[in-house]
Amino acid sequence: MELNSKKVTVQKSAEELCAFLSDVKNFELLMPENTSKFEVIREDAFVFALKGMPEIALEVKKVESPNKVILGAISDKIPFTLEGNISEVTESTSEIELVFSGEFNAMMAMMIKGPISKFLETLTDNMAAL
């Protein structure tokens, strides 16, 4: 299953945005209002929970500065990645699109598609407001 967010323009250079997303502490600023938990567990990993959802632990898997940051689930129970594809627009602005990829059975995919799409939308909206 693959879900793409809308592309948004961020008032940061591609390099600045890549550095921002590579620092897991910054994800707290991007989380939805219904976040019930956010905790940095390592320099490159954090755990979060949205109200009514299980906790999800993510870690930085790969950084290709200034164009890509890939986060992945730490747990093998729900294997997925969240990829931020960054492109420079001007020296001080960039565009980002988030891509969620995971291997899920049809029932699970149907259940999580809506909440994940909303989550991606919130992350990109909050990035655009940076």
C-alpha cells in the first residue's frame, strides 16, 4: 500500500528542511492536535501515539541531504516507511511530498487508509506553516 501526501511549499531551503526532518525532536512540532504521546527514545528515533491508536515507534533509516529523509517503523509488526521527498524551489523555499509505504493485508489496509491519509495531511499542513 502506498499513500502520497499533497505537495506543499515550505519557507525553508531544501537543506534546512532536510536537516529539520532529520532531527526527530522536530516531529513533535508537526504532530496532530490529538497526539496523546510523543517521546524521543534515541537520537534518531521517537515514539508517538494518537488518541485511540496504538503507539508507533519510528527511526530515521536514511538521509540523502538535501532531497530525502526516510523514517521507518522500528517494530516488525507493522512494517512501513515514511519518506519525505524534498525539492528546492528557490534558495529559501522548498517543496515536500510525503510517501507512506507499507505491506498490509487488505483488511488492515482498508482500516488504516483513512487515518494515515489524515495524518499525512496534518504533517504537510504543519510543515507548510513552519
